[in-house]
Amino acid sequence: PAVPLGVHTLRNVQAHILDQLTDHRSSLEQRVSEAAHHSEETAVRRAEALLGPPLEEISRRVASELPELRAAADRDAAACRADAQELRAEQRSGAAELRREVAKLREELHVLASSVHRHETQLAGAEAAKIELWRATEVVQASVGDVTKRLEASIQAQIQEMASSYEARWGSFAELQAAFRAA
């Protein structure tokens, strides 16, 4: 059988949807990558913001109170180093947490990609079912058309038979009208 015009259109629509899914997939991968990069940059900035102000304050206090702080400079320097190490440890911990989140996002991306693939497969199955439904509809329409023609022929034959029976019994309608007018 010839391929109906609608199938060509459906194939074009399917191709367009597949292109959109591919574009969506690329866009999603790019967004995840950008989000991960942005998160890493934000964490670094946050760590810099946490480390920067305390170190600047300590430097100012040391410069302004240098005569009084000469004796305590070694002790304060040790305290600053300890604080810096703690902040670096926190920074490393934060970076490790971000890496875990990025890994989790990558896993979710894999799940999303699998879902997109599954939907592509289901869409192809739906297309095949639509074609089969279209063919079945054509068969039903042809059958209904045949039955309709037979019924019309049967009704027409019955009408002819009734008209012949009426005319045989009562005469033609024109004769009947003339008889009524005469009476």
C-alpha cells in the first residue's frame, strides 16, 4: 500500500522531536557542567572571603600595636597559623563536599540520559502503533462504506417494491388525486 501523506509529516515531527531531545540533552549536560564549575568557583570565593578578613584584621592590629605586641607576636603568629590551617581544612572539606555533589549530579545526568533514551524508544513504538491504527481505521472505513451501500440498495429496493405495491392496489397518486377532486 502507498504511504499516506500523514506518515511523512509524522516522520518529520518525529525527526524534529529527536533533534529537540538531542539539543535538550546537550543543553542539560552543558548546564550541569556550568553549575558544577560555578559551584566550585563559589566555594573558592567563600573560602577566600572567610580567610581574607581575619588575616587583614590581624595584620592591622599587629602594625598598630607593634610595640606592645612584640613579646606576644610569636604566640599570635602561631594562633594565626592554627586558624589558617583550620580554615584550610574547612576549605578542603567544603571542596570535597562539592566534588561529591558534582559526582552526584553526574550520576543524575546519566539517569536523565537513560530516561531520554527510554522516551525516544517509547516514541518510536508509539509511531508504529499510530501507523497500525491508521491502517485499521482505513479497513473499518472501507467495511462501513460497503455496508452502507448495501443498506442503501436494500432500502431503495424496498421503497420501489412498496411504491409498486401501492400503485397496483390504489393506482397512481395522480389518479387518486383526480378521484378526490371529482368527488
